[in-house]
Amino acid sequence: MKKRITSFVAAAFGAALLVPVTATAAEAVACPSSEFCLYYNSGLGGSHFVAPGDVPDLAGYRFTSSGAGQGQAVKNNAASAHNKTHCNATVYFNSNYGGPSDTFGYMNSGNLVNTYNENASVRFATFCG
């Protein structure tokens, strides 16, 4: 019995030392400079996707950074966005830039309102500052 108690105490002590050390959520999923990112969760939370430019159909794209939603499809799953480009970026409800939309200016971010979890395409303004 004494041997069992000693083993239990040693295991419990060892487990206490194995507390994972991770970066803060903001550090883990920050949108890179000069990019437009869609986030899986509201409030710029969870995994993010970096738009490679105009995307007429988000089908086939996935959230790639660490965090909730990593590996999930971007189409109809984004909840917030951060625009670090010098162009306005618009997220559309439908593919091929149609339907209701949410537009983000330079350094603007926030939750999607008209396209919350119903986002199918992204387009950047033609002329930017």
C-alpha cells in the first residue's frame, strides 16, 4: 500500500510540472503586417486565414494558423477580420463578390456583421492610398 501511495504522489507531482507553456492567443494568431485576415472566432480570435488577394470563391481555403478552427474551411466560417493592407477590403456573402458585404478600411478590424459565418468571397479596392 505504501508503494502505491508513493507512486501516486510521484505521478501527481510529475503531472504538476507538465503544465503547458504557450504564447498568448494574440501572439499565436496575429495577422501579418500588410495583409488582410479572416478569423474563425469573433474578436479576432482563433485561427486566421491570410487572403492572397481577390478571392472570388473561398471554397477550398482553410484557416491555417494555430487556434480554434485551424484546418476548418474559411467559406461560411469566418466571424471577424483585420485589414492591415492599404486598400479597403470587402467580404461578400456570395461567391463572385455579390450580396451583402462588410468593408474594412486600412488598419480596421472587427466582427463581421452582414457576412458573419456566411462569407464566400473577398475583394480589394482597385485604387488604394
